[in-house]
Amino acid sequence: MLILLSDLHFMDGTAGVDNLGCRIFERMFADMADRARQAGAQEVKIALLGDIFDLVRTEHWFDLDPELRPWGSRPSEAAAVDAFDAIVARNSSTFDLFSRGLGERFGFPVEPEWIYVPGNHDRLCNVYPSLRRRARGSLGLAGDEPLPRVLLEPEYGVYGRHGHEFDPYNFEGEPVFGGSGEQDVEAKAYEETPIGDVIASEFASKLPVLVRHRSVETSPHGETLVDKFRELFDVRPLGAIVDWLEVQRSRQPASLDGLINDAMRQCADEFADIPFVEEWINRHDDWKNPFDEADKLEMLFGLLGHVDFTSMRSALSIARSGAEGHEAHYPEMARRDFAQLDADPELRDRIQYVVYGHTHSPVQVAVGVVGDFGNERSRVYINTGTWRPSHRHALDDSGFVTWSNVTVTYVYRPGEVDAD
């Protein structure tokens, strides 16, 4: 049995709401064990497809000199280790559960094997040996050898990856489809800092800090506003983040408008002044495309830095165009992965499921059918979703609806029986 999940986003608690508690994991492991017993599983693999440790969404980086942050000129391994250790300490009961064996405690027929494929928010876990060792140790694994970049399980018909490779704001490379992970994308591309890390930290995590500094002592509503601004991490689609901020602002007294505008302008100006941001824009600005990702980013933060946010609607279309659309093309990316996998004679027609995370939206999409008449096999793109809460933008533009998912994907190999 192969069990896949992703985007748990364990955090240190400084920049937003925490994850689901240890009891939820205990219930899920009990359910996994029950399914494994009913299936007669001879092996159980639990694959984590990235964004497990959130080393980006933390206020920890603001205590450091900018040069020592991951996007600074002298990124500090020691600081990254401190950030990781704070996450594990905050979620100690859960990682104690992960690392001390699941088989006997929950009644698995065999001890589950952990597989960990980092994503973009836990990119640093595969950059430094010290973090690789800690990440492995949190799952009860030894060693500090590089972690895999993709999951390839032909016996289960599964090919998986985190999926940030298809998001230009969260990956610094041009992916070649359907490889083992050793040759499909250069390792260096996975190690390079994407602009999305800087946006998530230096803007999305910093903005609530600046609002807090201005509002908590001057307004009884200040702490509530800060908490709501912190929740923008879980807004979907990402293009609705500015809408989310506007909705939260509109529900607060008008007396807060001035401090919100001041905080927004300061945050946008400081973001634009970061050397990495300027370098990224120059590197990604394509003169043949007058509205590429670099242009969208530059225009959005230019507006946020010079126009009152509380009276501005023009940035919304830019934010939407910059962040939406990436998720919609993921089924096509899966189709291309299938096609490239078929180019390998040893894998031709063997992969039935291409699995990604990253989008926080659990989906199944029919991609194709292979095999001769009477022996057809379906091909499906699956997204593992997230265990984080999601604030979903309402279709009628009246606000946001919030729900939580606990999404798990089970894949059975021949000989195992899905009792359901």
C-alpha cells in the first residue's frame, strides 16, 4: 500500500495559525492501519510530497541581519537550523509520533516506510546536510544523504512530485518532464531561492508585524486585524489575497485605514528595496513579453507602495493575473509527465497516476486511457491537497468561505484489496 499526502506546513507558531494537532494524526494513522490490514498489505509506504516543514512562514528571519536570511548575500545555515528546530519543538508531540514507529502502536501489518520529497517551503531541508539529518530524524530515518526530488513507484503505477516546478514564482528552473528526479531538472534549480519565498516572508509574514506595531496599542481591534492578516497564507486562489486583505480591512473601523495604508506602503517599499528582488526582476524580465511575471510583480508592488491600499482596486486584477492560472494548467503538466514517462521503455504504460501537491486543492482529473481493448487502464492526475485550513473566495465576490481538509491518497498494488 502506498499512502500519499502533502502540504502539512508545520510552522513555529510565530507567523500564523498552527497545524492540526497530534490527535488528528493519531486518528489518521489508525485509519491507515485499518485499511492496510483489510488490504492484506505486505508493505506500507507513506510518501510526503513536500511543504512539510514551513521554513518560510516565520517571523524568525526578521531577527536576523537581512544578509543572513535565505535570500541574503550570506545565507546562514545556523539560522536555518534554528528555524527548523523551532518548528519541531512547536510540534514535538506530532514528531515524536512520527519518529518512534507506527507499526505496533497503531496495528499496521508491517512497519510503514517513510518517503520524504521536499517542496518549496521546505527547500532548505535538501540544501544543508544538517537539515537533511534533522528532517530524516524527525521521521525516524538516519543519515544526511540528499532527499529525493520525485517519487517513482512503478509497482504502484505512481509518479509524484511536489509540483512547485510548474510555478514560476516558486521554482527557479525549467522542468523536463517525467524523469527520475536525478536528470529531469538540475539539482541546482531545486536549491536556488525562488521569489515566492521572499514574497511569503518579507511581505506576507512581515505585513502583520507592521500592522501590529501600529495598531495593537492604539486600537482594541488591532490584534484581531493582525490575526486576520496572518491568515492570508491560507487564501485560495492565491490571486484573491488582496481581496482577502480588503475584506478584513473593510470589517474594521475606518479609523484603522491610515495605519493599514502606512504599513502596506512600508512593507511594499522595503520589499522592492531587497537586492534579491531587484536581481530577480532583472533576471526574469523578458523584453519580448511586456507583461511577464517580473512585470506583474514590479507593477503590483509599485502600486502597493504608492497608492492607498484602502482605496485601491486596480491591484486586484494584477494580483489575480499573477497568481491564478498556474493551478489550472497542472492537469496538462501531468499529461506531459505521462508522455515523457512513456518514452522510457521500462516505464511505458506502467504509470497510471501522476500525483502533485503544492496547490492546496485536492482534485482528480481524467487524463487518458492506455492498454488494448479489454485491458484498458485509466490515467489520472491527482492532487493531494493540504491539511491546512483554506479560505476560498466566494463566486459572488461577497467574501470568503473557510473549511479544512484532511486529504489522503491511497494506492493499492496488485494483490491488495481495497475493502471499501
